[in-house]
Amino acid sequence: MIPDTPASLHVQRWLDTMVIAHNFCPFARYVREHNQIRYAECTSADMADALTALQDECDLLDNDPAIATTLLILPSGWDQFDDFLLLIDMAQQCIDHWDYSGIYQLATFHPDYLFAGEDPQSASHYTNRSPHPVLHIIREKDITAALAHYDDPHAIPDTNIANAQAIGCPHLAAQLAACKA
């Protein structure tokens, strides 16, 4: 399920060396080890094309229960974080419009991800930084099932922030850069 493109390989490397290795997502290891992640790419910088790709991936998830989640990689044209934020807003509106609210949830990642209200130099941003912009489509029923077996799901973001701060920006920045090497 992994396209043989540089961007897809970069994202796979990021998933392994950052997300899973630092346990930023405690549920990622299982779907990775069971080959249940679909890596898809939309190389267009056009908003309509990106949203069409998102809808296509949601439709594919509807029809293939073997895929647990999709990482829709956007390697071209979404480098500016503000532009990506506009795409995220439109993508969420489309999820609602397509009646996928409650079925799919979006998580988002970007090379320059910044949490609102956080110090721009905070290591916390690296929990959502990726080598390329990514729309992560997650089945809500899978999230609910996974959280039922997790002791304190509300602590995940705070734990991630503490882990990122302990690792530090220089190391995380080097790791992220290495994903594209």
C-alpha cells in the first residue's frame, strides 16, 4: 500500500522514526505492523484536486475494510502552513458535507506545523510536523475501540508534549530532516 515515490518513502520513514519511535501516536504501531495503512499522494497544488483526492480516499476506505487509515500526502503546493490551514478548514467542511462526520476524522501534519498559542520555538510542534503536508484519515470507530483499551487517553497530548520537550528541538529537527535524506 506504499507508492514508490520519494514523498511516500519520506512519510513512511517519518512514521517509523518519529511517530512510532517516540510513541507520538500510541495506536500507529499496530496498524503499521499489520500493514493497514494506505499511503496516497495528491501532487496537485489545487484546492479542488486535493479535496477530490480526499473524497476518493474516504470512498476507498468505505469499500475496503482491510485499510485502517490513510495518509494522504500533499508534496506539492502546500508548503505554506497558512495555505495548508485553509485546506484543513475546507477538508473538514467537506467531511461534514459528504456525511462522513462521525465516520472519519482528520488529523493533520505539516513540516512547519504550529499549535496556536504555543511558543513558535516549542518542541511540542514536532508532534505534528512531518516531511510533507499530510491529511490523515482515521476511522472514528477504530479510534473509539483503541481508546477503550488505553488507560488515560486524555493524557496523550500532554505526554507527547513532555516527550517532545525532553527530546528537544535540535534532535527532532535533525530527525525530521533525515526523513527526507
